[in-house]
Amino acid sequence: MRRIRWTRRGLLCAGVYIRVLRLRATRAGWGRSGLLGVGCFSCSSVGRASGSTGLNLSWKLCVTIMRLVILDNYDLASEWAAKYICNRIIQFRPGQDRYFTLGLPTGSTPLGCYKKLIEYHKNGDLSFKYVKTFNMDEYVGLPRNHPESYHSYMWNNFFKHIDIDPNNAHILDGNATDLQAECDAFEKKIKEAGGIDLFVGGIGPDGHIAFNEPGSSLVSRTRLKTLAMDTILANAKYFDGDLSKVPTMALTVGVGTVMDAREVMILITGAHKAFALYKAIEEGVNHMWTVSAFQQHPRTIFVCDEDATLELRVKTVKYFKGLMHVHNKLVDPLYSMKEGN
Amino acid sequence: MRGGQGAARAPVIQFTNCRILRGGALLREDLWVRGGRILDPEKLFFEERRVADEQRDCGGCILAPGFIDVQINGGFGVDFSQASEDVGSGVALVARRILSHGVTSFCPTLVTSPLEVYHKVLPQIPVKSGGPHGAGVLGVHLEGPFISREKRGAHPEAHLRSFEADAFQDVLATYGGLDNVRIVTLAPELGHSQEVIRALTALGICVSLGHSVADLGTAEEAVQSGATFITHLFNAMLPFHHRDPGIVGLLTSDRLPAGRHIFYGMIADGIHTNPAALRIAHRAHPKGLVLVTDAVPALGLGNGRHTLGQQEVEVDGLTAYVAGCSVESALEAASLHPAQLLGLEKRKGTLDFGADADFVVLDDSLHVRATYISGELVWQVEEARP
């Protein structure tokens, strides 16, 4: 077991810098008690201060880990992400009174990840019977059965292929009579489900998370948003290239809502997202690039392909690529529900 | 039971591991059925928050809408044009036997007959829903007696008729009433035929042109009066001629009412029509092709597969003979197009949500493996299926 030692910049464990933040007891850290852990990159285990990691620590820490996982191409990135989600669900040991809560995105980026998750399900390795899902957003005013609504997307690309209970699949209703009440109810449902264990998201070309467009409050909650022109342009391809057909408003979880999740995983693939990724992790926290807020989340993973790293510093990319042997321990071995774990 | 209040509580069945014909293509999708109708599973998931009660694995087969035969004169020893005391059981026998060929709805056809036959037989063939007892009866197809002498084919000459001065009354008197009638085939060159066509169309009866020597102009006029179908294209009509295509010219006529096109029946067994001619018609107007058997009573005896073995052959034949005609086109010609002809395309001939769950399970050679009516298994192939 590697030893932790202090350096000028904080704790150094196996060459990985771990920043220590002031404990925020009401925020979700690891574990539902929201505290008391030291996470070691290389050990990839969560230990309690009582010493299950073998470390003798007497202070309470809330430790942040930012992982940048870089795979060669889209398919490998999708697979890595799916394996990670699979392992997280299985290791959680979900059951009758213990549901794993998952936040889910839409768009072209996560399609590969969904396909792999469906594959694991069809192989009998992964069941969603005790998983609750909360989608990030939905268009306002688009009929639920419109082929481009996010309900349709989730049904066709995910729900219809797996064994999730329909009562546990939550998506905002963009046709509700009182939209703000719908948003408040959504927040309440998340709370009642015990908060989100893993929120999976994407990034827009303008650096937005969900529909939190540039200029959104970084402590925002689920609400109605007007879409930025960048987003409308990016979405036009789903509406036959006709800008007038693209919805202009949407209900979306807030940046604060996602920050409340115990863990966040952002999928970023493609060269057109490269600049947004650069702004999100190499520049400061800035409400014009709302994904940058996750620099302050205790546990974030960015999963990308090579193309998405094109605007990053060579040094950054080399550093995180050098850690792939550590990252891969999170997905290898790939667990299965088959052996009755 | 179809639809209605109780349907919401009926069990939901999900047919998996299959390819379904939808929107003109074979899609890798599951077919969901409840209460005798095709169900929208997305709506079930998000609105009712329910999953399937039962899943049935279709072994990778094709699921197509049940076939609809709009021209069948009998089969298995039964002749619909016979004035027997118990026409009903004859119809029932045929209805049951054609299930094994994937036909879920049909129009019993009567050839040219004396008045007494019509008066006796017609009231005994009511419109009837299909089920385990047999395919559904959509209504009777009356082929004759108002047809051309020269093109009567196998119809008895003695009983041919032409319209008298009060043409529509003449029709009513001949048939004894139009209650169970769905299609009437007549020759439009007969005097007063246009007013008859108009009157029949106004009653919702489909008028078909056949056994006729009409030229293209007369045929177009008939369509403008309401005719929508051609009975067995190429047979019993003038051959296509480049200066006057005759009835065949309706396939590409530009003088049809806007937004409407003509349907044409084809017996695609390679015998009634040369496959090359079939291909010409199909390429000229693919959306109008309706596969029919025009089966006669003798068929089905001895070789039990012949009757709609014809249809199978047709379907096979269509795909084998008509290069560029896909499986999907062939299946639509046997299901969707006849439904459209009869104005039933919302309920029959389709696997769209809300339609009646009448469908067939086919293997890749388009042999029927199972037939369903209203979501209920009404026939399946002999070897044990799980």
C-alpha cells in the first residue's frame, strides 16, 4: 500500500496530487455519510479514516479527484465509459431497498456508451432492475412522441432495450402546464431517491453542461432555459437543418443540481468539442463555460477521445495518458451480475 | 375484444427477436400487442409506466401484416357461386383453411350467376371479423354479370347482362340488394355504366374494371366516376396497344382525379401473366399492385398449398421474377395495398400502432410459420414451437 506524505502542494500519493478541500458536510462526497475518506488514485479504493486502506489518518478529509481519461477513438471512449458505469452499478450492489441513481445525457456523444451498456445487459452481465435514472433535460413544447424529443431518444436508444422499471425512469416533462412546478418536482424526486450516485453528462461546443448555456449561474437548479444560438445551430441537424423547427426553450437540471451528485462523468468526443474541453479544464471556473464548474466537484471524470484533446497543452495530455494504467484498473476487471455478486 | 374499456387491463404481449414490416421497410423492432391491437410501447412506458406481461421469441422471423385476398372464388371443394342452403359453412371452411397461407381477411368472390344465385347466396355471406375460426370476411366481390361478352373468360355467357335504362335499379334487382357487397367488377363500356359506377361509389362500394374491351378514354371516365380497381390486369381485357393502351393505360394515365391512383389486381403465378409483363406493370406503378389468387374451388384439393400456395408462389414469384422488387414491396402488395383499396389501411394491412393485430410470421423464404388475428394465434406450422 503506498504511503501518503505531505508536500508543499498537498498530499502526494503515488505521484498524484490530491488537493484537500474544506469539508462540506452537506455536500455529497463519497458515501452517503458525505465525509471521511481518502481516495487514492492508484489504490482506486475509498477508505475510511479508521484505516481500512491501511493508512493511519486522524483527520477528516474531503478529497477531490479529477481524472482525464483519454482513449484513442470514439468507440474506445464509449466502451471505457460504459465499463465504468457497469462496474459502478455492480460494485454498489443495488437491491430492493437500495437503488443506484444514475443521471443520463442525450445527444450523439453518448450513443456508443448506451450501445455498450445494452450489450452488457443483453449478455446478462448487467441489470437495471434496481437502477433509477434522471435525465438532464427535455425540450419545451415538443410532443413527447416527436422523434426528436428526449423521451423518444431515451426510449429508442436505451430504455426499450433494458429491464428498467418505467416508474424509475425520470425525464422532465416539457409539456407540463406549470413548467417551474415540474422542475421543482424533479428536484424533489432526486432528493427522495437519495441523490444521484453518478451523473453522466456531455459538453456542448459552447462548454455548456445540459442546457446550462453560457452565463448560467453555477449554483443553478432545475429550471426553464432559453437556448443559445450555438445550441440551436448544433441541434438543427436533428430537425432537417431547418432552424425554425428547433425548439428554443428547454427544461434542464442546473449546474448546482449536477454538482450535488456524488460523482460526475463527462463524455467528450470529437474535434469540435476540443476548445470547450480546453476551456473547461485548463482555464478557470467561469460561468461562460459552465462545465468548468466541475473543477470544484469532489469526484469528476472526463472521458475523451484523442480528437477532443486537440486544444489541450501537450503536457496535460501526456500526463493523463501516462496514468492510463491507473485508469484502466477501474474498468478491468469488468464485473458481471452473472455470478450472483 | 378489441379496444374499449377493458383493453387497458388486457395483457401486453411483446413479440421479440423479429423483423417487422413498417413504413415499407423491415425493421429490427419488437411488436407489442394488447387487446387485439398493435400497441405503442413508448406510450405504454412513459404514460402507463408498464412493461410487457409476456414475451414471445419469434426466432428471427419476419412479421408482416396478414394478407388480404380480394379475389377468391372458393377453394377446398367450396364454390362461393353455388346456391346451396348452407353457404355459410362453405365460407367458414375456406376462411379456416386459408389461415395456413397467411390470409387474415378476404372477399369471397361470386362469378357471373343467375339472379337466383345472388338472391340466395348474398344474404348468407355477412361481413365477419376473423378469429380462431377463420379469416375475416370483408364483404363480397361480385365479378359480373355486367361484363363484356367478348372478354367473359370462364364466365357463363347465358347469364351476362347489360344495364337497362334505369341502370342502378337494374343492379339492385339483379343482386337482390347490396348489403354485404364490397367490390363490384363491371365493364365500363356498357351503356349507363358511368351512373352505376357513381351510384355504387356513393354507397361505399369499390368499383373495379374488368372483363372489358374498354379503351383508355372510357376507362379514364370510369375512374373519374369513382372506379378504383382493375380486376386481374392484362387478363380479360384488351391488350396494351401503343396507340390505345386500354385499361392497362390507367397505370400511367395523367387524367385521373388528383391525389388518387388506380389499384390493379395481379395473379402473379407466372401463368396468368408472363413475369416480364408483371414487371412492366410493377415498375410503371408499384404502389398500385394488389396480389390476388383468383382461386377456384378445385384448388386446394390434393395439393393443400396451392390456393394460397399461389399467393406464396406469387410472393416468392414476385420476388423471384420481379428484379428490383423487394420482399417489402411484395409483402405490401399482399397486405397494405388491398387494405388501401378498401379504405381500411388504418386498421388492416399494416403494423402501425392502433391497427388490428392481424399478422403473419414468415421465415426468410416467406413461408408462413404462424398466423395471428387480433393478437391471438389462430394457426401455426405443425412442428412444435416453444
